[in-house]
Amino acid sequence: MENVILVNCEFCERVKMDVFEAVQKRRSIRAYESTPVPKAVLEKILEAARLAPSAGNVQPWHFIVVTDAGKRERLAESILVRFLKEAPVVIVGCGDQKASPKWFMVDVAIAMQNMVLTATSEGLGTCWIGIFNESKVKELLKIPEKFRVVALLALGYPREKFDIQGKILHLIRRRKPLEKMVSYEEFGRKA
């Protein structure tokens, strides 16, 4: 007979539900209240990134937390994302390309997704920014050459605003159904 480890299933189900609920609730927020993010909450979000898996456990990430209004405004201007100056926190995810040349981008992205889900579970909104002028961001934040900027994350309490751009995008590009993106055993084979 195999060794069986019994787990508190009620606890496991609650944890599973909490994570899945955060996945379901997450959306891109492009309007923020000016309310600062409490230090303990911000540290919890950063700890979620620290706990992320990475190839070979190299942990090639470095995160720059930008709360200074002037720097956030210069970041917003340099990458033409106006709402960045409104978000009370911008986290810049950097990857050490020398420490992990093949995997730094994936590893940083996984860590940042941990931040996104933790922020959502804490009642905060985020918006992943993947288009930016890397050289301007690196210059503004004095990022060393060996690091690449992978993404920026706007973070704060959502401000209710009618987001016409977001509404149109979600009308035009709805989420694909699961059966259009999953195959079993080989590409194209349905369940």
C-alpha cells in the first residue's frame, strides 16, 4: 500500500478558491485613487514576487518601487501611459540577463504575476505595462546595464471611471473559450 498523506481538505479548498477568485477578479485598471498603498500591503505584494519560482532558482529579478510623484510623472511621459502618474505605486520589474540569459524574462513575468494576484486579493488594482522605451526607463531609474526592463506594473486602489477603451476592447476581443486553446495529448485533439 502506498504512503498516503492526509491534508486538511477544507483548508486546501479555501486556498484554491481564494487564488482562483483573484484570477477571476483581476482586470487591468487605468484609473487610480490617490490613496497611498499601506507599507505592509506593499511588502506582502513584493514578498509574493520573492516567493515565485525561477529556472534553477536563480531569482534573476530586481524590482524598483516608484512612489515619488515626479518620477512617476516622468515615467508616464517617457512611455506615453498617462495613468502611470495617477497610480500611487509603479513597480518596474527588471531581469538580470547575465545571471539567467535564457529565462530572466519568464522568471520576472512569473514573479510579477504573483504580485498582480496578491494585489487583487488585497483589493488593489494593477495594470501590466509591456510597451515602454527601455533606455528612457533605465536612464530615469539608474538601472545597471546587465538588467533588462521586463515590464512595469501600475498599482493602487481602483478609481471608478468609465473606461470606453477597455469596454470596446472587451467587446471586440472577448476571452476565447477553453476548447479553442486546449488540446489533449497532441495539438488539435479535443477532450
